[in-house]
Amino acid sequence: MRPSPRENPSPTHSTQGADGSEESQKLVDTAAELHREREQLKRAMENRPVIDMARGVLAAGYGCPPQEAWQILVTVSQHTDTALHTVAEAVTRAATGTPLPEHLQEHLAAAVRACEASREPGSSA
């Protein structure tokens, strides 16, 4: 596949050296970025099942829609500086009897209360 004209300037406007070093560096940078993106997608695919299970646990346990369960997980993750999949694993384990860590309990309760309050008639959300 040929690069677009913007990505492949004409020789009269090129700043690359005779050995092609600038072009080579661009290729290396692009390859590194693609590798990073691939790794991020791989981790996301590995973590997605536990996150979806946790959403189901929250939706069933608190009677909230899936999008609200997602927002609860994200809120807890952000407020505790804990990776989303780690919060999801803890919520899923809690559904089978393993106590939720205390710092997550507090933030989970607050996030659930906020979502419940937003569903109440007359709320501004």
C-alpha cells in the first residue's frame, strides 16, 4: 500500500538524508506505536469478560441498567486510583462471598448512591 502524498513528500520537498534515515525513523516510530496499540487492545480483550461480569453483578444487585453499572465501575476506579479490571475482579469475587476491600466498599457505596439519586423523580440528572 502506498502512503498518501501527505505522508510521502515529493523528493523536491523531502528533508530526509541520502541514507533514508528520516524515513527509517518514521517507520520505526510507526511500528512502535502499532505495537503499543496492539498490546493495549490485547489487554482490553483479556480484561473485558471480568468487567462485563461485574457490570452484570451490579445491574442485578442494585437494579440498575448496564450503562449505569459501567459508570459505577468507572467512578470507583477513578476515585480509588485502581485499574478498572481490578475493581471489576473485586466486585465479581464479592458476588461469590469474598469481601470487597474496604476502600472499594466505601467508594462503591457512594457511586451506587449517586446513581440511585440520579434516577429519583425530580433529579437533575
